[in-house]
Amino acid sequence: MPPRTLIQYFHWYTPTGGSLWREVRDKAAWLAESGITDVWLPPAGKGASGANSVGYDAYDLFDLGEFDQKGSVATKYGTRQELGEAARALRDAGVRVLFDVVFNHKMGADETERVRVRRANPDNRTEIEEEAFEASAYTKFTFPARAGKHSKFIWDARCFSGVDRIEDPGEDGVFKLVNEYGDGEWNAEVDLENGNFDYLMGANIEMRNNAVYEELKFWGRWMAEQLPLDGFRLDAAKHIPAWFFRDWVGHMREAVSPELFVVAEFWQPDMEANRTYLERTDRQLSLFDVALHHRFHDASKAGGDYDLRTIFDGTLVAAEPAHAVTIVANHDTQPLQAMEAPVEPWFKPLAYALILLREQGVPCIFYPDLMGARYSDAGGDGQEHEVELPAIGALPGLIQARQRFAHGPQTDLFDDPHVLAFIRHGTAEAPGCVVILTNREEATKMVELGPDHAGAAFRDFLGHCQEQITADEQGRLTVRVPGGSVSVWVRAE
């Protein structure tokens, strides 16, 4: 199998109109030819905002664009039939299909219920008022248009641990629902930000309710029966008890396939927190390397003042390479989004080289970086902003280089604060390469490849350097890179 190369095939501002599933279907063969092995698709279920929903305001997990709910039959991305065509086209092209899983919360309830709640301090959720009071809350999900098809399960207040809006009296905040689960406390084994980060938004799903637990397992098995399915991306994992995903992923591997690839959005740069989460989930999954993304952002902003030798310090891919999914950007970090931390375009080829061409980690490409994107939205200043994310010209070549040349053992040459180089030595069956990058002016570096490469000619696979260079009789080679760029030197023959 070629090295796993994942793409997030959407972004927050993917156009409405139901065209994405058709695009995936039509691009499936091209993605395979480009070197993509796995496609992460957005949440497929109906969101509370219907055809305008990115999918994270989860309403009905079983409505994949089949029922007239929340103002439309289709989701933002298309109909259930089109989703099936897209997933089958990917599988037919030899590309694995990963679905986004939104289990933390539900939104857009069909009815209110009278409930008992206790106020929690939003800044320290462990501070919960002793006295409970009655209110109405949107906690009943009956899915009237679906009318019990696929699942007859009705969600009510016993299925949730908290809400952020009550009526009669009307009030916004964080409210702990009073029910028989958890003795009035939030779930444990969640992130400790704000004291306890079990509650995030909407009607927060109560995993300690066994009926809920079984329904979410049923949904996973049902999805695998409906569509080609090779793995999952787990949304908002730090707000969901780790024990739940330990059990759920284990169940899915038993019920569907032991080969399922699972990556959790445990958005936390702290390595001890990451290790604790991996241990609590029995190391059954991977995590996004949040720390490395932050390093890329900082390096791109600092330019030539950044010490590139430190780029992997404190990162998941350095500490836990077998469990790291490396990213340059995603839908939450893109401009105008909640965790906006964009990597400047000039640095993106360098960053992608550092995730695509090294031994460690599974790289994930972001749709706009390969395809480009343009959108507008209000920013934190209240003003409307036009954003253009250009496609990164070197990215297709870097993806191809991963498949063709990123083979064999790796030697790092990280002895210069502004020039990094590493060698992939190749194997008996597959060639290697020499990667060099700089955040300052044009640079060169001498590398020792050994006598097997004596007298061999090399070229820059990316075309950033036009000349051919030749290794000497000892197999030593002086590689070059233009300023603020990356070059990938490979055998010319």
C-alpha cells in the first residue's frame, strides 16, 4: 500500500447548493491519481440549519439528505443518493472513505420539555449551584419527517447533561440538567479547561445514559451498512469522556473492520494531555498534532527570525509519531473562524514538505490548499471581509513526491537555524530523496548519500531549481534551495 495521505475535502465556507458530493464523485479518480489515499468527508447528517449547515450543529444523524427536515431534503453537500455515489466512486478509485462523527451535542430540537436545571459557572463548570429550579428547554428530538425510519429512538432530557438556553424563565448560560446520571456532576475524562469542558454547546449528549450509548453504537453500524466506510474523524473529542470513544471505537472495529482508521479532534497542544487521552482510549486512535500546527503558524509569521531547528519541539509527531495526524490548516483555523491561526502562503510549501515527506505521522491536506477557495464573512471586528485562499502551487508535486520518493530510513540535518534538510534513503524497491528548505535567502547544503549514488545526476522534482547536479565519487551532493522555499532532489534517471 502507498503511504497514507489524507485530505479534508471541505472547509467551513464550502459553497451551499448541494454540489460537494457530486464534486467528490467526479474528482475521485483524479484524487487517486494525485496520490491521495484517504478522503475525510464532512458530517453527512442533517444539521439544525438545514441546507446551510456545515454539519457541526448536528440535528439528525440518520438523515443523510433523505427527509424534508430543517427546511430542505438535501444537506449543504447534497442528497443521500449523491453521497452514496461519491463514497462508492472513492472506493472504486481505491481511495478510503472517512466520515466525520459529531457526538458531542445536538441542536434544533423539535419540542421543549419542562426540566430541572442548576446554573453552572461558565468560567468554572465545576461550580454548580446547589439549588435546582424548573424551566423549559429544547431537549426533545422526535424527527417527525423521518417518522421512525432507520431508527425509532426519541431523544429527550434524559439523553442530555446540559443546555445553554432555557425558557420560562428565559436565560442564556450553562445549565446542568438534573437527571439520574452522574449525581449532578459533569462527565469525567474530559478536558479540564474551564474546570470541566464536558459542556460545549447545544444540548450536550449524556454518554452515561446506556440507551444513548447503544444508539450511537447502532448509528455507527448502520452507517457502515449504508455506505463504504474506512474510518472516522471524531469531532470535539476533548468534550466527550475518553472512556466512551475507547468503547465506541473498539466496538466499531469489532463490528465493521479491525482496519478502521480513526483520528480524534482532541484540540490540545499539551503533550501530557495528549498522552493521557491516548492511554485512556487504549491507543486505538490518532490525534491531530495541534502543537505542530501552532509551530507552522508562528514560523510563517516570524519569517527569517524563526529558528527552524525548533519546529518539532513539543509536538505530537515528535513524541507519539504512530498516533499523530499532521496538518497545516483545517476548517476551524482558516481565516474568520473560531480558532483562526492561518499559516502564511509563503510558508505552506515548507510546512507541507515537513508533513508529507518525512517518516513520522500521517499528513492531512486541507481542501483550499489544493483546490483554492474564496469566501466572505464577518470578522471579529464586525466588518465583512473577503478572503482568498490560493491553491499552493507546489502541493501537487509534494503529494506526488510522497508517493514516489518518500521511502526508507530518514537522516535529519538540522544544524542551521534557517536551513533544514533531511534525507530519505530509499529502499531496495523504492527510491529516496533529499529535501532542503529555508526561511531566509537561497541556501545550499552538502549531504552524504553514500557510494551507491557516486556520479549520479539529481534534479529538483518541484522545479524550483532548474539545474541538474551530480554526486561526487563518494556519493556526496551539494543541494540548493531558493530563498523562502523548498526543493526535493531526486535521481534524474
